[in-house]
Amino acid sequence: MTVHLNLEHILALLAGIGILIKPKLLSYIVAGYLIFIGVVGIFGIRFS
């Protein structure tokens, strides 16, 4: 059996668990995600 893990899936899983444990983390997680997506878009970083 082969398992392929993408960075987005791992980040989404960790963010979901963090929000379930401590709902106040939602704003920090969303802000971090938006900053991450912005940096990736500006520098054209590709994850494969």
C-alpha cells in the first residue's frame, strides 16, 4: 500500500485538530495560512 501525503493535507489536518482543541487558535491559523499562501504565490514555490 502506498500513501501519498501533500503538504496542504497535513497542514489542514493539523489546523483542524488545533481548532478542535483550542477554538481561539482559529484566527491565528487562518492568518498563518494566508501568509503562507501569499509567500508561496509571490516566490512561485512549487511542492510536488
